[in-house]
Amino acid sequence: MSGMGRIGRRAALAAGAALLAAPARAEERWPDGPIRFIGVFPPGGGTDILSRLWCNRMAELCGEQFIVENRSGSAGNIGTEAIARVAPDGRSIGLASVAPLAIAPTLYRRLPFDVNRDFTWLGGLWKLPNLLVVHPEVPARTVPELIALVKANPGKYSYASSGSGTTVHLSGAAFAARAGLEMVHVPYRGGAPAHVDLMAGRVHMIFDNIPQALQEAREGRVRALAVTSAQRVPQAPEIPAMAEFLPGFEITSWAGVMGPAGLPPALAARIAARTAEALASRELAARYEENGATVWAATPEEFARFRAAEESAFAPIIRASGAQVD
């Protein structure tokens, strides 16, 4: 073979190797520009607060902006559909929430996305219980007193939620079912507007994610009665767990990160690794704890298995509540 032929072959091999390496180098650079993070609930609620804390830590870690875009409505389904529709290039990712991913498949007859087909799981973020708070004018200071009050006035008392199919809704529905109560469910487009009406006295109570509800309770604007975790939480050990009055009662909210289906595996692995790195921050863990949450550093594989198990666990609660949405 001539020297020219050998040079041509070497050049071709080098060019091929460069082409194969280019995607890997691009994935190693992620993020190489601003990242859009799609939140599925309105600004100001507990989920939004925790999302922004993580995005701030990711921005510090990665040296790029993480811009939160809230796409709320339909208990997180609108934002979740938006995540399913973005290009699988890593420039847009979003919040994976219990409501649209583990509750909605049973609650809704039709969904604009398929939880088993339309997403790439990237990892867990946090877990947190809900907190039952009542308007100060509700004449009940304990869970037993509230049960007795509502039983004596069937249909009079209402509980707000951040939307049908959220853990906020199902906590109230499960409480009513377990205690044999007749209450009115009033759904809102997120936790923030629900709290506005609660503090105005237009609804009587809410089982909301602990960050906002606990803050309002400590400010005296609402009265806290119980958390929905199996045990009391370290952030507020004086507040009893609902399980102390209704044995076995436990409903916990959770969230993670996901992208659309079709994310290249190497890119998905890079995002998952960065997510885990951010969650290892002691500062972020402390900020989560201040807001009633605990870090949940699940791998993508662990997240996928957990989500499926949660869907199975919520299904009988939803069916028992009689809730069904077209």
C-alpha cells in the first residue's frame, strides 16, 4: 500500500473516532447553556419552594442558569404533559411528582401522557409528609375533637386541596373514609391559592405539604393538628402523627427529576449524576429539613421501581374514595 493510502486510512479512522467521541463530549459538557426546569404546580407552594432550592444548588454546581417555568393545572398533569413533549436534548427537564405519576393513572379515565412510555427517570429529589391545618375559628384543637365536630355536622366542613388527585386531596379523602366523616372537597389550581381561601375562612382545613402549612401554623394564621407520616417529624416534634389516632394512616408526598422519553442514555446518566451530586450537599439537605422535607437520592432505576409501587399502593385508596375524573 502506498504512503498516501496509509495516510488516507489513518485520517478516515481518526475522523470516525472523532465522530463517535463527539456525542460523549457533548454529554460530558452538560449543561452547556441555560436549563429550563418545568415545575408542575404554581409558584409559592411547598413543591415550588423545594424545586427552586434544588435548581439553585444545580446552578451553583454546574455554572449555568436553571430557570424554573411553572406549568400548573389539573393536579400537575399540564406540566407533566409539557415535560413529555419537549425535545430529548437535555435542555428542558422537569419535576416528577407523585400526583400525576402515581395517582393520576388510577384517578383519571384519560391522560395526555403515558407514565410507562413518555418519560426518562433521572432520580429522586425529596420526600415529605402533609400537615393537617385548620382555620383558627374551627373549634377543634386535636384530631379527636375534629372528628367529633365533623361527625356532628355532616357536610358542613370542607377541606381544600391543590387539585384532585394530589396527595393533599387523598390525605383528606383517606381521613374522611377512615374516620367515617362526610366532608366537602374543594380543589384549587395549586397549594398557594388554596391557602389564600383557607386563611380567609372560605374553607375550613387542608392537608398540605408541610413547608407552607408549618410556616403558617407557626405564624398563628392556622392551627396544626397532625402530620400524615407514620411518625412525628423532627422539624415539629410537638405535632402528633395522624397514625396516633388512626393506626396505619400514612400518606407521603415525593418528587424527583425526569425528562422526556428518548433522552440518550449517556446524557441521562450525566444528568442523574449531577442530580445526585447536588443532593449530597449538606446545605441543601439542611434547607430541605427547614422546609419539612428529607433528601431522597434515589437512582433512576430505584425511582422507576418506587413510582410503580406507589401507583399500586394509591389505587385502592382512590377507588375507596369514589374519586374519578374524566
